[in-house]
Amino acid sequence: MPPPPVAWSADADDARAAARGDRQAFQRLYRQHVDRIYGAVYRLAGYDHARAEDLTQDAFVRAWQKLADFRHESAFGTWLYRLAVNVALMDIRSRGAQPVGFVGEDDLPDPGEVPFCAAEREELERSIAKLPPRARAVLVLHDVEGWRHEEIASELDMAVGTSKAQLHRARALLRRMLEPGERS
């Protein structure tokens, strides 16, 4: 069997050291993973910067508190990502799936590299942010993060069929919002 990738090995060593109270090891883990974690919760939070920052911070605080429970059966990054997504999903649940505020154009993420123009990406992100929270969560987890409906159903405490229906609903709402003449 080949040796584990360097990042996996370094993360595992840092996770063990952090579990023993080594704050510098935890800072290395934080720097290694903060961008991915922020990106995931940012999309789930409807592109709300402040909320995503709070959720990212909450995820890392919980990771620090739960490091002793990390069994090293998967990569630390995988464990942390799952914990962060759970933090974001709990936030959605705690809000009772109430609509979140709309995102102003100045608060949209930087376009980055996309296979379509930046204006289209911004319009798509604005539209995703306007989706009802549970539909947005299913859409982001399935279409962006690559989760299977079984995983989504388990995490969101819903039937697989409900996950599929929410995805269908989210896509239909997006299509309607993005149709010419419907754009604001």
C-alpha cells in the first residue's frame, strides 16, 4: 500500500497534537482548511458574508472541542468539512427554514474562474441566495458539493424523495428567476 499523501499525514499529526492541546498545530489545521470550510458554509448561508464568517468560526470552535472524538478513520479535512456543513445545516434548521435576507450586489463573491461570464455567475449566485433555505441547502449540497440524496436526506432529516423534490423545486425556481424578463 502506498504511503498516505503528505497533507493527510501532516493533518493527522497536527490533529493528534491539537487534541493534546497544541494550539500551533490547530492553527496549522485552521490555515490549511479555512478557505474550503468558508466556501462551503458561505454557499449554504445564501452568500451572506457575516453569517458565513460566524458559521466558519463556530465550526472551528466545535472542531477544537471535539478533536478528542476524531478517530482518524478519514482525513481530518473530510471530518472537519462534515462538521462545518452540519454547523451550517443546524443554523438553517434553527431559523425554522425561514427566508434569509437578500444579498446586495456589493456583497456577492468575487467571480473567479468560471465557464460563463462573471455577470451570469453573479446573477446565478443572487438567485441561489433567494431560494428558500432548505431548497438552497439541497441544491448546494447536491449540485455544488456533490453529495448523494441519501447523504442529504440523512443530514437534513428528510426522506430521500423529499431531498429529490427539494432539488427539483430549487432548480425550477432558479430557472424561473433566470428566465429573460424575470430578472431584476
